[in-house]
Amino acid sequence: MITRSASLDVIPKSRTAFVEQLDEDIAALAESLRILRSRRNAAVFISCLPSEILATIFTHIVEEESFKSYVNTGTPTRRCGAPTPMIVTHVCRQWRQVALECPTLWAFIDCVHVDWLSIMFQRSKKAALVVTYSAPLSLIHCVEQLLSQLPRIKVLQLCSFPSDVNRIFHCLSSQPAPLLQIFKFSVMEGRHLGIVKPISDAIFQGRAPQLRSVELMQCTFSWTSCIFSGLRTLALRRIGSSSYPTLSQLLSALRRMPGLELLMLELPCRNSGDTELFDHVPLTQLKNIALDACTIPTAVSLFSHLVLPVDVGIALNLAQSESPEGFSNLFSVIYKNPDESGPVMRSLGVSLTFQTFRVQFSTSMTFKSEDLWKTRDGDISLSIQFERDTSTTNPTIVFDMCRMVPHRKIQSLFVSSYLHLTENFWHAGSADLLELESIHLKSASIGVGGLIAALQSEGAQSSDIIYPSLHALELDNIDFACDEPQALRDIVIKRAKHGIGIHRLRLAKCYNLMNDGVQLLREVVADVDWDGHSVPLTDPFNGRCCCASCGGEYSDYSDDDDTNSED
């Protein structure tokens, strides 16, 4: 008799052979499917592309992914810091072969984990490396191995904790950098930031002949160094008070950079009495200069010693409030020869907040950038930002500044304001902007009453019309009072009688502007662009209108308020 346990171990040979045959058939089918899939993939158009084109496409993918490697926190988006090229090596055999045979594909080392570095170095062969480590944590364990390849690196961007700076500088000084073109180094803010010393002359062993761009944050270099003499770009941000150069040191350094095209630096320079020994420093190739945290006396001292192209873009972030007299001194050294030919200023941009004023002059009719530090991205020729002294600084100072700029033909005025702009402000602008064709007012939920009052005050004669060339209004984020659409309509009719019509009106995100008010305007303005935004200004408790004309609690900042009025 056969027990139950014994019977479980007994499998007829015929059944075993049958299962084995099925396994063999499954394997054969799987192999047939693999071959068919391979043939099908080979027949699609992308598989017919030459390997050179595929390699170019892969390189573009890697470059794009390198720029997307970090979110705002600087954290790598790829798990375990795996190389970006691994994406294409896992698609098919052909792609993997093309990727492995393309050294430049593996030359982009962006926050790669230390375990992958040797593979990247091997597969990139002799290709010049582009190294980007924007996250300090990813750099800690691979500094020595990474910078051992310094002679092969053409772009080097590092971000470090203060505690690791000396170790990094030691590695950067251990070998020359014959291929290096771009060097960016930033130090994270921390309690021990004071230990960060200027980069010494020993960096790259004094040999980096192709270096053209240096950008440093929270650190700086030795101002007597000659290693950076061939620069096209120099950007120093938040360099720390211990590293501020004297004006003579800065001028000496700039003299060694005749090909400089972009200069951006924090400049609360220490005073030095030997600047009179300096002749003018020519920077004939300079396209943009941006100075942060400087004072007008410092800026005046610097610009008085520089010889700049007439079309250079200038951005100044002044450390304190300034008077019209101070700006007069500044503009006199910026525009040393106002009669010589130069770019024509066609637009004036004004940004007014409770703390700061910003004034920008552009050669274009539109502003491409509102960022003080992005003048190189647009047509902004001059950008000045300064702190506002609420007791003395009058918003009309922007028009005082406008009068000091040569070659101006202001046709567009862009105003963004958190302050109430009274009738007097707009009258002051009219006295200087006789060729103004368009006004764009973005008023941060503050009304347009001051502009309307100025336009309503026009006399009966055509000579009394302010802004005689005005034909376009753009109102953005404005709180309308109930009677202001009708008042604006009357203004258009009045100006049209003098042959000074407003032909275009754009209304965006305006409050308390209903459809009937827009229809009134469309009766007298040929082109009215309204986004349909029609949120009324009503008291949530009683439903009554709380705009200024209805006497509600809501109103613009009062003209009697000394803090916000220019009177």
C-alpha cells in the first residue's frame, strides 16, 4: 500500500517530459517574438536614422535633462544620482550601442553619485567634461575623485558648504585647468561663512588660459591675481564685507580685463585715496554692468575712471535713498559726452513701492524684463533702484531723472505702483514727456483717480492738453470708482475734439468695471480690449458699493496722507 506522502513525490515520467516540452515551446515562442519585435523595431523610421544623428539627439536630451536636474531646493530629481545617459541605454540594443560609442554623451556630469563617476570618466574617454554640482550634499563624498579630472573639465559649476571650501580650493590648486572656460562657485550661507577666504593665485596652478567666465557667490578672489585677466564675464554676489575691494584694487583688476563684456558685482567699496593716480580704464567691449549695494559717491568714483561704450547697459541697486542732486552727479559721469551719438531711450519704466523706487530706460517700446539683473536679456539701457525715504522722496523724482538722460524720446510709459499717484504726479510727467504715445498703469488694486483728475483738468485750448501725443491707455489691476468709466469717456470725447484721440484702450483684471461701463467706452474708443473681469467692490456685510466715489470705507490712499502723497 502506498502512503499519501509517498504518492506526492511520484511524478510519472510522461508528465515530466510533457512539462519540459511545454517549457521548450514557450522559450521558442518567446525567442520568435523577440526576433519579430526586433525586426519590427528595425523597420520603423527612427531606427533608420544614422548613428550620428541619433547621437546628436541623445546629446540634446542629456543637455536638456542636465538643466532640469534640480528643482528650486537644489535636490537631484534622479534617484541615486544615476547619469542622465542611462535613460537612452535602456530603450533598445541599437540605442545602447550608439550611446556607449558616443563619448560626449557621458561628458555631462550633473550631480552624479560617486559610484558612477569612474564609469562616466571611462565612457567619456577624452571628451571635455561639463561638471555641474548645484547641491552641496551631492558633492561632499566625491570632491577629490571629481576634481582629479580637472585638466579635462571645460565647464565647472560647484556649490559647497563653508566647511568644505578649503578642501575644494586645495583640489582646484593641485592641477592646471588648460580647457576650463566657465567657472561658477557658490557657498551656502551658514554660521561659519567667515572662514571662506578669497581664492588665491594658486588656483589652477595659475594656468587656465581659456577661462572666460567666472561667477562667484559668498566668496571672491584675490584682487591682485592675474589668473582671471582674460575674462569676458565676471559676476560676484554677496562676497562679504571682509572681501570688499578698495576702489583702486577694483580698477587695477579691471585694467587686466580689457575684453570684459559683463560685469556684475556687489560694490560697497572701501574708500581709498590713491584713485587719482589712475588714468581712465578702458572697457571698450563691455555690454552690461550691474552694481549692487553701492552708494552714489562710490558709483560716481568708479564711472569717472571707466571708459565705456555708449550703448552699454547699466543696472544700479543703490544702498540708500538719493536726491535729484545726487542723480545729477551720477548721470554726469555716466554720460560724460552727452552730445555724442548713442541709443535713443524710447520707454520709461517706473516701479514704486513703499520701500523702493525703480526707474528703467529702454530702447524698445516694450519692456522684456522687469528684473534689475537681467538687463542683458532685453533692451533696457539703464536701470536704477534705490530705497525710498518716505519723509522726503517724492515720486516725481522719476521725471527729474528722466530729464537728466540724453537721447531720450520717451513714447511709452510703464508705471507699476503700490502708492497713490495724485494729479500732480501725472502733471509732472506731462511737462517732460511731450512725445508720449502710450501709458501702461498697473496699480496693485489702487485706483486710477489721479490720472483721470489730471486729464479732466485740461483747459479748453489744445495747448492746454497734457500728453498731446497720447493715443493708447492700458489699465491693469485697477479699482474703478463707479463714476470713473463715465469720466474717462468724457475725457476721450474732449480730447477728440482737439484732434488728440485715444484710439486704443486695454482693461485687464480691473475691479468694479461692469459691462455697461465698458460699453460707454466702446462708444468713443475704436479699440477696447477688455478681459471681461467684472468683480464689484461691495461691502460683504451690507452689499453696498465701497468704491471711493460712493463714500464707502474703501478709497485710494488720500492726497492728504503725507506718507504716500508726493505733495
